[in-house]
Amino acid sequence: MNNGVAGDEKKKAKKKWIKRLIVSLTVILLIFLLAGSLTAFLFEDKIANIVLEKIYEMSKTEITHKSVSFSLIRKFPMASLQVDNITAEGSVGEEKLLTAEHIYLKFNILDLLSKNYTIRKIDIENARLQLIVNEKGKCNWDIFTTDDTSDYEVKIKLSDIKLSNVAVVYSDAEASVNVAVNVKSFTAKGDFSENVFEADLNAKMLIDSVNVKKINYLQSLPCHLKTQLYVDAQNENYRLSNAYFDLDCMDFTASATLSHEKNTYPLIADINIKNADIEKVFKKIQENINFGENILIPKGKLKSKVQLVGNLGGKKPNVSICGTLDGKEIKIENIKNDISLSKGILKGKFSMQTSDFQQSIIINAEEFFVHLNSGYLKGKASLKNLQQPHFELDLNAKIELEDWHNFIPQNYFWQTEGTIAANIRFSNTFSSMDTLTRYDFRHSTIEGVMVVDDVFLQMKENEEAFEKLNGELEFNNQTINAKKIHGKFKGNAFTLNGKIENVFPYLFFEKEHLYINADLSVPVVNINQLLKSGEKSSQREKEPQMLPTFPADVDFDMNFKAQQLVYEQFEASDLSGKIAMKNAQLSLSNLQMQTCQGKIMASGSISQTENALFSLTGNMQMETVNISKMFYAMGNFGQNTLTHKNINGLLNGTVKISFYLKNDMSIVLPSVKSSIGIKITDGQLINFTALQSLSRFVRISELQNIRFATLENVITIENSTLFIPAMDIKNNALNLVLSGEQTFAGKINYNIMVMLKEVLSKKFRESRKNGEDFGEVIDDKSGNTMVSIVATGTLDDPVFKWKLKSTQKDIKTQLQSQQEQIRQTLQEQNPQIIEARKKDKELNNSQKPQKDIEIDENW
């Protein structure tokens, strides 16, 4: 019981002691505060005058302030002199060196009691510090002198510097360098009064801009800095160690040394970038350097080791920067089409000079590998000089063209599909980094091999596309060697082997030519499909076939072979020849083909004229061509009077022709000029209605199937008219000599000459017995009387006449020599025959005026 009472007594005593201690400390604190306030009030003006007077005396320029206050409490345990709204003029220029809302000069309280006015610490709040170097290299912060005229000793032995919300601007007009930094907080601890000291620095700031030669390299970049600084002020040697920088887009550690040698400041720095955000770095650079439309965005993390070696002094400070690159999981995303290069690996090096960053930059990607959906790209690349970029690429790739088409920002092809595998080396210097144009590829170097697999390629919208392209392309600068390239164009399969020259200038430049020298093999040439437009099939059927406009920028020279050619009703096989295009003129030479059971050899050319017409010239040789099949294949040459159903035989001959075509494939008829040498053997005219009017001479049954052994002539065409020189036509119905002309409109003017005795004999006999198949041939060694029949009108409605002019002056003599033969032929006479003989006598009377006599129904 007594022990419990004793314990309570002790607790109460302890509580009383604590209360007394608290009361005592409170009283002491109040006394101290009262004393401090009293001391500050009594000595404020004196301390302020001493310190500020000393600072002002040390200054070469004007320093002003609005108000000043001294306190032992505000920055306890340090006494502080607060100077408000202070400004300091710079030693050069019109800009103020410093403007500050508050500056706190901190003193040791014990120092003040012993009249030792040593500034130990300094705080600056809400200030702007402008450090300027003018064109002559003079700086504006050289404002203090070492002369001391004060009666009181004022020293500066800083061990702590704090900045809060201070804008620091550095401008070097001589070097064209401008740096703006907004310091949110900064602390520096060290013995700054010594010539040699170490200091710990800690800062949080925003790098507003870093501008070199009017080019912004950094802008609005947050930064956190922790480092140790070594300073040898006497020898002007500085060292940065254990530095850690945390930028918004990367964090890194660094060490650096800066020394003074004569008028220069050599710099050596090593930086280890641990984790750089590629997207943020790219955006920071792009904000200041225009790379064009921002479609491709790089992403991922990158490590780098960088070394800086150079000189910060002199009129042209310069630092050489070089480093290594190491990146994984890199991605380049096309934000417009939502497709990206992914899973990238990058290893490389870079270097540059700060004196001329754009021209001196070199970036070498010694190894890269990226995926593009199911495809990939790997190799190495380099970039030099951002003002006139020189780019080199060694590429091994296998990609789907549709993926690549969607990925690249600017396409030179309208649509692409299929797969390519490539091993390519590319090198080129571009005119600008801002925009890449087709002209930048003029002198590019490209070498390597590309294998195409089931490729679809459409150069421009509404143009016909190449389909199912397969084969190998070998690149040799501006030339491509095509090896067994096969595919389809407008439904026509082809195989191409040869050389394509000036490829990239043609693809990327205007007024450039593409040159092709190749062998072309085509199973089937369907001209009907080639002449169709690129519109939908329902629209094509309604539109006429159109000749394509010949490109003036494509020249080619190709040997070709085709198993078959089709154009409307015309078909041919085993084609071979040479086709060329130059200056928008298409030429054909050494063409050979099997058609219409015979053979045709041809050459010619077609070119587009200024009046939108096509000029065509050609030569053709035909051997044993079935004339009926030829008429059918050629659409009966646009007429229906003499068709493939009316004619037969074998045709040999040569044709020289020239004419103009409209782009709808129609011929300008007045422009046709031709010379046609023909030889028709075993010929037939079957049911040719134009000869029905000759039934006055022979039986109709014979005119329905006229057969002739050989027909030869040279026919000319000019001014829409066909001219036929005299030719001897021997046939089973009526042997005759034919000459005359016929217009394209169908009007005829033919002269038909037959022997009078043959007409009479065939007119009155009912049948031919013991005669030759091609008519009875009589040669009496004394000449024959010829009767001239004129055929006029049209092919559809001919009119036959004859006239006496065709007989000779001695026609009577000729008739007398033939009378016996005529009598034998006309043994059975009747009144009709006698009347006919009277008419014959009248016709043979040369004393009568000559006139055309129409052959009427009674003949």
C-alpha cells in the first residue's frame, strides 16, 4: 500500500518538473523573440546601411532597391536582411542584369554581435537574371570591383545559395547562342568563399529553349538535376561528377571537366543515357525542326553513351558530340493508317558539331530489324547533313506491298498488292529535309535484287493495272534488268526479259523518259481487251473501243513472240516480230504470222498527230491466204456487197498503205492511200448479185458460181477511190478484160471488154459441150473484135451499157473473117436470131455517130 502511494507521489513530481521546464523554455523563447525584435528594430538601419553600402561600393553599375528589413526570426537560426524590388544594371547593353522581388542576405547572429558582417547564405525569389555577351565578346555580369573603402568589414563567404522561381537568360551574340531556363528551385551548398571548393547542386527547372544559330533544339523541357561540382577558381578548372539529369524525355548520368587554357575553355564530358523515350525526343526535335507532315511517329526506349569534346571559348565555340545507340522494342507508327513497324532493334553510332549541327550530323544505324505485320526489314542505314541529307541504306526485306503502301506517308503508286523479297543497297543526297520530292531521286544509286510474287501494280487512278506479276528484278542504279518477269495486263499474259533504263527519274520526275529493251513473249494477244478502257465492264460495253494515247515519255524496243492474236473476227497464230516506241511513234518490223490458212509478213508504224489523229503507214506481204477467210476476218472491209460468202480462192500479194485513224478506231477515208499487188488463184465468185445484169450474156446458173484460174493486177487507192488497171479475167462464165474505178461510197465506173464472137456464141447456145472449164478460147491469129461494156451506178444496183468506140476502124473486115465461125455457131436460126443479126449489122456500121447503147431486156 505504501509503495503505491510513493509511486503516485513520484509521478506528480515529474509532471510538475515538465511543466516548469515548458514554462521556462516559453519564457526564454519569448525573451529571445522580444530581444531579437528589439535588436532588429534598433540595428536594422545600421546593418542594412553597412551591408548595402558595401555592396553598392563594390558595384561598377547602378543598383537600386525599394525597401529593406532585418530579422532574426524570418530565416532562423540565421539573421537575414531582406531587400525588396532590387535591380542591377549590366556592365554592357541596355538590359538589366538582375531584377528580383526578394533577396535574403543571411548572417550568423553571433557574427553580428561581434560586428562581423559576413554574408553566409543568400536566397533569391521571383527574379530574372539576364547574362549577355555582346558582339565584341564582353559580358554584362562583370559589375563588381575588389576596392574596399568601407570602415566596416563586409565579407561574402557563401555556403548556401537558394533560388526560387528565377528566370535565367543567357544570350551570346558573338556565338549566336540563346538559352532560357526557368529555375523553379535551386540549392547549392559549399564553401563558395574559397578559391577551391566542392558544392552539391540540386535543381528543378524548365528549359524554355536552347537556340543555336536561330535553330531551336530544345523547348519547354522539364529537368531535374543532382550533381557535385568541383571548382578551382584560381586556375579556372571545373569538374562535374556523379551528375544525374532527369529530363522529361530521358534520364542520364554525366561527368565533365572544363578548364581554362589561354583564351579557350576545353571541355570533356561523358554522358550515359539510360532510358530515352524516342517519341518524346522526336516530338521535341520536331517542334523546332520541320520534318513535314507528322504521320510517322517513332516509339520505344533507347540507350546511349555520349562523349562531348571541344572548346567553349573563343569567337566560335565548338563541341564535338559522338555516341552509341542501343534500342529494343522500337516502333514506328503511321498514325494516319494505323499500321506500324514494330518489335524493332537498333544499334548504331552518331556524331555532330555544335558549331554547325545540321551539316555535321552523322547517324549510323549499324544494325536494325523491324517487323511490318507478317513481313520484316533488316539491314543498316546512315544519315548525314540535315540541310542536304545524304542517306544510305543496305536493306534485306520481305514485305506485303499493301502493308508497305499503307505505311509510307507518300505513295508514288495508286495501288499495290503482293509480296516482294529484296536485297537492296540505296544511296542518295536529297535537297532538303523539309520535303522530299521526286526530283530528289535524280542521281540516286540503287543496286541489288528484288523478287516479286503475285504482285498487283496500278500506277495511277483509272489506269489499267499489272496483275499477277512474278519474277526477278536486278537493280543497277537507274537500270532494272528484268529476268523472267511474267504477269497479266488487261487480261493478256506476258513474259518479259530485258532491260528497263532510267527507272527512278521516270517514276519521280516530269519530262523524263523510260527506256525498255526486252524480249516479250505472249501466249495470246487480245487486242479487244487491250483497247478497252479502265471503267467498269457495264460501261465499257456501251462505249466504242478507243486507241490509247501514246506516252511521249516511254521508248521501247522489243522482240516479241505470240502464240495467238485476236482482234474482233481476226485471228492469227505463231506471231513474231519487233515492236518499238520512240517519240510517241509505235513501229512494227519483221512481223510474221500464220492466218487465214496462209502467211502474212508486215511492217509499219503509227503515231499521234497534233490534230488528235493517228497516222498509220504499213507494208504487207501475203502468201497463199484464203481470201474468203480474209474477208471474214477483216469484217468484209466495211461493206456488204462482196462478202466472204461471195468470194473464194488463194491470195498472194503485197500491200503498201497509209491512212489516218480517229481515236475511236474509225478510218478517215479520204486519207487512205494504197498500192495493192494481188494474184488470186483458183478463184470463185459465188452468188455475186452485182453480176446478175450480165445474165443478158450468159445463163444465170453460170453467174451464180464463176470460177477463174488466175487473176493478177496492181490496184491503187487514193481520194476515197479504188483504181483498177486493165486486167484479163478468164473464167467459166465470161472471159473479159476489166478496168475502171470504184469509190468508197460504192459508185462504180468500170469498162468491161469481151470478144463479140464470144458474146454471140454464148448468148444463143443453150449449153456448152466439149468446152474448156474457163470458157472457149479462140485464137484465129488475125485479132478479134472486142465489145466494150460500161458498168456504172453502184455495186448494189449496177447499170451495164456498151458503145461502138471500143471497136476498131476495120471492124467490118474483122467481122467478115469471123462470119463463117459465127454461122457455124448460129446454125439454127429463127426470127429472133435474124432480128438480132440486123442489130449486129447496125452496131457494126462505123458511119453512124458513136453513142452508148444500153443493153435492154430484149438483148
